[in-house]
Amino acid sequence: MTLIIVAILIFGYILIATSHITNVNKAAVSIFMCTVGWVLYISYGTDFVMSQHPDEYGAFLAGAQHSSSNVKMFIADNIYIKYVGKAAEIMLFFLATMTIVGILLNNGCFDFLREIMLTRKSRKLLWIMSSVTFLLSANLDNFTTTSMMLVIMHTLVASRRQRILYGCAVVIAANCGGALTVIGDPTGLFLWTNEAVTATNFSMSLMVPCLIAWLIPTYMIGRALPETVASESFTLPYRGDDTNLNRSQRIVLLFVGIGGLWFIPTFHSITKLSPFLGALCVLAVLWVVNEIFNRKLMNADQMIQKRFPRALQYGVVQMMLFVVGIMLALGVVRETGALNYVTDWIDNNVHNVWVLGIFTGLLSSVLDNFASAMSMFSLYPVADAAATATLANADYMQNFVQNGLFWKIIAFTAGVGGNIIVFGSMSGMALIKVERLHIFWYIKNVGFYALIGLAAGLAAMAVISIYL
């Protein structure tokens, strides 16, 4: 049964990697994997529980008679619920941030982005658009940022060829910016909620590598652009009666929404509560401010009927379901004990976190950056620094303590590796759908530059780890 569950995971990964060919939804595949995996696991629950959790099961029985029903109750209450809780933390966090973005969009808080991008100089527009994307994706999730910037790009650039180049730069900036912080990408959020990294240390360690991985391919894309951009005539979007906010009120809402997200690491550090609770707190405050500013509106319910927020919501919901499915699928594989054999093989034959990082970067280019990262994270728990100091291989095991090198290398290579082949990330898939981008064109014209950026960023991380 362990082999069957592992085979389901591998087959699901193949479907995810080929989703751009088969048009099978990634979220549907991940949900199917986790559902079938856990059903098969609980069907053979006695064997798995007695091999992996004999002591915990004995304590659960507390003298009661062993039975199939008791095994299922133990799995549901003590094994399965752990993975559901971790996945729910990430899902609730992104649900809160998605709602925050929806409120800001409906009130026109991002309209000024179009204003600062008004230029006929193609390279200037490229760097402004790319810089804004990089900064926003470090605070919002990279998929939401990409979707929003692609819509803005369509209002500014008329030529499809130029839009493709700008879109590639947006995807690269979003993935690099998302890898920079613990709230910019599901991978970093998972590490943060599992106490594998702290927010400040994570961002400071990845700042230089992420900047390098972003700047190099963006510069090379800029060389392929003409001197002037084929621009659309600029007009502010018509809102009808869905908002009556002036510029200062929109700035206040933007400050509460984006500024509140910056406060979440501090909230978590002080309270030790899950970050999603901090995101919900920010959402609550933003909601109150929004209601105060829009108190004169008679038809406030119309604010949820705009096309863009609805499309954005649909995409983010798919992303959340994909994340939940991958986490639960890898959770059931871990509970079979199969990953222990992989970990032992890596420790005995590879024994190098840099090799694991390079492998993860290449894997994420063809699979998916989150699935690739989670596959590696599932192999190792967060080690205790004091306990590992007494081990014979203490230097190697220090890579797996809190803020250890392993977590940062995998997060960086997985996040940036999705840029090598565009379908390696949810952001890249959004670009494919919006611009009908051909994969081989991307590989030929952009993918190699993204690979150089990844290699240069990884080399910078190696130098920093040696001297700092």
C-alpha cells in the first residue's frame, strides 16, 4: 500500500508538470492526490499506525480494546488533523490577504500605479513595472501581484510582442520578490509558520540573491525592447458608483492594508500566534476604515461585482486549494514512512545542501515551485540546535536548525527556479493564459537568462554563507 500511495504522488506530479499540455487543473490533481492517499492510508490504518506510532496509539487506547474504529479515530484526531491544521493556516492567511487586495482594488487604491508608469520609453517602463512588481510581491503573494500587474500592463502596452516581454519581466520580478519574504510566497509562509525561519533573518539572507536573480534577466529582457513602447491611450478606469473616495482616502486605505501586512511578523513575534490571525486582524481594521469611507454609498454590494476582483479571487482560490492538496498529499506519504528511506539515502550519498538546492531549482522549473519546495521540506524536520551540537555530523545537521541554510537554499532555488521554464510557477501559468505564450519561445528568449540569474544568486548566497 505504501508503494501505491507513493505511485499516486508521482503520477500526480507528472500531471502537474504536464498541465500546460493536458490542460488538467493543478489544484484538481493535488486535491485528488491527497484525498485518495488518505483514504488508502486509513483503509490500512492498523499497519501504518503500528509501524509508525505504536506508543502514541497505546496511550490513545488507555487500556481500551484495539479495533478498526479506534484506529480510524486515532488517525483522524492525532495524525490527519496535524496536516490539516498546517494547511489551514496557510489557506486562511491567503484568504485574508486576498480579501485585503480585493478591498484595495475596489476602492481604486492601485490606480496610481498606472500613473507612475506613463512613459513612452520602453526600458523606463520595464524597470518601473518590474520594480513595482518586485516590491508588491514581497508584501502580497506573487500570484496575486502577477495577475494585477498583467491587467495594468494591458492598459499601457498595445503591441502583443512587447506585452509578452513585459509579462515575462513581471513573472520574474514577482517570483523573485515573493521569495524575498515569508509572506510573499506559500513556501516562505510554510517555513515561517513551522518555525523553520524567522522573518527578519530570512529576508536579510535572501535579499542579495533575490535581487541578483531579478536584475540579470530583467536587464537582458530590456535589451530586446525597442526604444519606444507601443502604448495605449491612458484613461482612469470607470467605476460608476462603486466608490467615491478621493486620493487621500485611497492612500489611507493602502497604508492600512499594505502597512498592516508589514506588522504581521511583529504580531507573530510578540504573541507567538499563527500569522493568519495577524492577517485577519489587519483585514478587520481595513474593513472598518472601508466602511467609514464608504458610508454614503447606497449600493455598496456592487463593489464585489467587478470582473477583475472576481477573476483574481478565482485564481487565488485555485492556488489555495493547490497548496492544501500538496501539503496533505506529502503528509500522507510521510506517514507511510517512505520519506525516511529517501532521507537516509540523501544523508548517506549526497550529504550536501547545495546539491539539494540545485536539484530543487531544476525540479521546480518543470514541476511547480511550491510542490518542489514542499517535497524537500517534507524530508527533514526542524532540528534542535542544542541537540545537534553533540552529534558526530553536527556541522551538517546545523543546516536544518531554525534559520539553517537548508531552508533558505530550498526556498530560494524553488521560488526562482520557476522562472527557468515559465510553467514552473502559478505566476507563469497566469502569463501563459493571458498572452497565450509559447513555452519554447520563452525558453529560447528568457529562460536562459533566468537560469543565469538563479546561478548567480545561488553563488552570491554561497559567498555570503562563508563570510557572514
